[in-house]
Amino acid sequence: MSKSTTSLAFLLAALSYFLLYSPPKPHYYHTLFLSASFSDNASIALNLRTLTRRPHIAGSVANAEAAAFVRSAFTSSSLKTHLVSYQVSLTYPLHRSLLLTPNASATPITFTLEQEDVGDNPYAEEVTPTFHGYAKSGNVSGPAVYANYGRVQDFAGLNVSGAVVVARYGKIYRGDIVRNAHRAGALGVVVYTDKRDYGGGGDECFPASKWMPPSGVQVGSVYNGLGDPTTPGWASVEGCERLSEEAVELSGDSPLIPSLPISAADAEVILKSIVGDVADGDVYPVGPGQGILNLSYIGETVIARIENVIGVIEGEEEPDRYVILGNHRDAWSFGAVDPNSGTAVLLEIAQRLDKLQRRGWKPRRTIIFCNWDAEEYALIGSTEWVEENREMLASRAVAYLNVDCAVSGPGFRASATPQLDELIKQAAQEVQDPDNTTQTVYDSWIGSSNSGVIGRLGDLTSDYASFVQHVGVPAADMRFGGGYPVYHSMYDDFTWMEKFGDPMFQRHVAMASVLGLVALRLADEEVLPFNYVSYATELMKSAEDLEKDNLGHGIDVSPLFKSIQDLYTSAQGIHIEKEGIKGALKARELNDRLMMAERALTDRDGLSGRTWYKHLVYGPAKYDEYGSESFPGIDDAIDNAKRVKTKNYWGLVQHEIWRVSRAITHASLVLKGVLR
């Protein structure tokens, strides 16, 4: 045999070996992850049923049992699993009472403040009595005054001095309702679940329909900060420094007047005692009436143990780069939608990744699963973990992917920092819509009322807040369905999910597919799939909206526009650079720039008067923590300037514009990867 023939045979043999035995490319495993054989809606349903069997408020024995279940499930999916515990300040109700005297000659009415067990749930008696987390203890009495949704504008021209405000849930965070009422001079607040918002307007309710029963009560926290109130800015580890109760109250985040959540049925009785003008677009009268409310609440504050369950799949090539998936476990009651639909999705993703590992898949980067505790009180589990690991996360976290109320109905929704927009849309194009098999999730999404719009993460409604607003980690949050009627009530149970939220559990399957595919691409692709052109475009729109306000007073917005234009140019440059990347070291350096650009949008001094919030582009609205603001520091300064109306305060608006401009310029330089 000639040398040439021998060489050809060798090459053919080598080629055959390569084709037969070389590891599959990442996209092969990503396709496999989405296959029907890898998904299991029956397993999802079983996990959700187990997680929601008993009510499991943070700090309870039932919640510790749920943590043990999640830990076992993570271990069964081949994750390296451990618990991270913290000792945190939680509150529970000791005494609650609400009494109405309709008029001077009427017999007082005492409300039971109980939710009716309409579904014959065997563990209904274990549900914690309705209360507000961190509510101030006290006994107050005053005329009942209706204040619509309790927004700042709802109190304009309304005299609530010495009154007990009656407000309905809906437009803003309940803690802001209490804070707004206090600033207006109220002595106390009752917040109720209006049947027009949560009852469907008809007579049918759960369990016959999805709507909140008349006795249903939406509970929740009224604390206006993040994390353990006694350890602001540092982790609540055993033996740590803690603020006194007096210092916590002086922090500005704790409620200063008592409050209680009540049902639509109880509120209807109170509202009948109120006379006055009709609110704009409302059917109930506003202003003080003849009715006198006596509100009494005594709460107990304890230092309780909470447990975050952490599971890790270590990266093969870049183990020091973290793709983090998170969901909280604790619930005010049974928590089928909030949060355990998300927990079931998280466990489904872990199970699928275990199957991939058995097929030979190894992630390029480390994937970390985090099951948080005490989210309902003040995003405590995630916040304490972020505060404890802040420096590591700042240098190593690629992205944080959050799922909370994963499924409450049809229709995909997403929020994210803008560099993840395209990645989320691409993943949605790969997954079949669970409610229309002829379309993808993306097709249905863009054809929906929100037209594929991706929201932003400036609010404080879930566990992404600490990652984005304190450290500057790119993040996303996804779900199927929007708000749902039985939110934070005892009726958010497995029966509600099985009958109305997701009867076949196919929406859970689809949620796991979209979220898991985004995580896989972040973990496996050599160059991170970030698009900062989208970011610059988004910021330009926000700057244009700011300019349209015609601020006057010599305010110059041009520094902001210039910095955003520089970011756009840098983003275009790095987009071109990504196309021609060669070599692992060059890819690593490029990825570092893509990862760290978000960090550059933070400032160590934080927002003025709200220093814990470091992100200068995305943060909570000052008077509505459910509201997400672009350039929150600028908005705060404008609000103050319009209120005080002095030259100095308008000067602070200009200063905040310069601060944001400098941060965006820093992000541009990070993307360019050059020193000036």
C-alpha cells in the first residue's frame, strides 16, 4: 500500500471517529431539552401538589418541610445541594379586631376577619390569620374615610386627619397605601379586596369560578424596604449586628400607623356608612362619613430561621461564571400560583438538565438554582444572600433569571434588563404555545394585547430586585398569565390551579422550556448572547420622554443624550466584534465586558435618600414600589423640585442628569474595553 493510500485511510478513519465520537454541539442538547420526551407535566403537577399541601408561611415548620422537599428534589436531579440559613426579623399576628359604629345611635358591628373555607381544604385551619407583615401595633379610632386606591392623587383635597382610611387594593403596593395615608394625617388603614377588581362583577366565585369569594382577603407585607429590617445592607448571619426596634422605625421604611387587610364583604358594610362625593370613575363616596372605625392590631416580632436551598451544576470551562435561576418557596397560605408554580417550574428544569447530563451534556458555565425563603415579607432570602455574596456576584454573575408566579393563566409575559430582550424573544420562538398548538409562544405573545412588549425591572415585586438594583446583574423575570383574583389569599391553592390556572399543566411545561432555554444559551454559548444595541435604544426612548416634559429652569438634557449615543456606538462596535471572535481568551475578555457593562450603571452612593438602590437607570418609583422607573434619581429630583420650587432643587435635577450620564458613559467604556 502506498504512502498516499495509507494517509487517505488514516484521514477517513479519523473523520469517522470524529463524526461518531466527538461530543455534540450545545444546540443539539438545547433541542433535546425542548423535546417532548424530556418534559413531564405529571411530575410538575405532583411537585406542585406536594408543595401546596399545607400553608407554609416563612419561619413555619411547614415551610421548613417544603425546603427539605426542594432540597431532596435538587439532590435527585444530581445538583450539588446545600442550605444557606439566616436569622431574620419576621412578624406574626397576636391580636386583631375591627369594630364599626355606623352612627351615634347604632349598635357597633364587630367583624370576624376570617376567610371562609369554601373548598373544604383539610389544612385550612393552619392558615395564619389575616394580617399585614410588619404592620405597626396599635389601637386607633376615627371616622371611616374612603380613599379609593390610596395613591398620592387619591388623597389630594381629601381630609383624612384623625381618620381611619378605607382603601382598595389594586394600583399600588399596599405599603405605599399605608405610607400615603400616614402622610395625609390618617390614624390607621384598612385595605380591602374590591369585588370589582377581584370578584369578576358577578355572583359566582371560587370554587365554582376563578374569582375571589366575598370573604377572601389579600394579605401581604407593608414594609417599604428590602431584606431584614434589622440588617439593612448586610447579611443576617448568626451573631451579626442588628438595629434596635427604635432604629428600624426611624429608618423610614417601616409603617408608622396600624393597618389591617379585610374582605370585600366587610368593606361593603363599612362603605355603606360613608357619605360624600363620588370619586372620579368610582361608585363609592369619598370623604368622612358617620361611621366610626376602631382598629386594633398587636403583632409579635421574632428572630426566625429561614432557609435558602441552593443547587449547583458546575461549569466545565468557566466554572467561575454563574448563570443563576431563582424562585421563592414561602407563601402567605398555600401558594399554588405565588410562588410554587415557579418552584415546580424550577424543579422541572433541574430534572431536564439532569437528563441532559446523563446524555453527556456539560455546561460551559456554572448554573446555580436558588430557592429563596421569606420573599413575601420583604424579598428577604434573596436580599440577604445577595448582600452576603455581593463581591462574588459583582465579579462572577452572568445573569439572574427569576420565576415567581410562573403560571396564573394564558399569555406569556416577560420583563428584563434590555440586553436580554432578543435572547428571550428567540427562546419564545422555539417553544410551542401551550394554548394554541399552531403557534409558538412568541407568535401568541406578539399577537396579544401587550404585543410582545418586555417590561423593565425597576420595581420591588420579586427576587430580581437585589440582583439588578443593588449589584447590577443582568436579569429577567417570566410568567404565563397576569394578575389573578385569589392573589395572596387562602384560595390560591392546588384546586384553583388545577381548575383555572393550568388544568393540564402545559403552561408550566412551556414556562420551563422558555426559561430553561434562556439559561442554557447563557450557560453554553462561547460568546454571551447580550445585545446592548437594544439597551441604548431603550435608554434613548426614556431620555426623549424626559425631554418632552419641558422641564425648563435651565435644565440641560444634552449630556444624557450624548452619553446614550456613545453607548449606542459602543454597542454596535461590540456587536461587530462578536462576529469575528477567535480564541478562548479573547472570548473570555469580550464576555467580561458584556457582563460588566450592567455593573457600570450602578453608583456606590446609590439613589439620593435611598442609598441601598445603586442602579441609576432602573429603580422603584418613590411612592409606588410596584412601579418601575427609568432614571429614578432624576424622577425623584424632579418631584422634589416641583414640590419645593426653589432654584437649588432644580439644580439637583441637573446634578442627577449628570450622574446618570456619567454612569452610561462608564458602561460605554466598559463595552469598548479601553482606558481613556
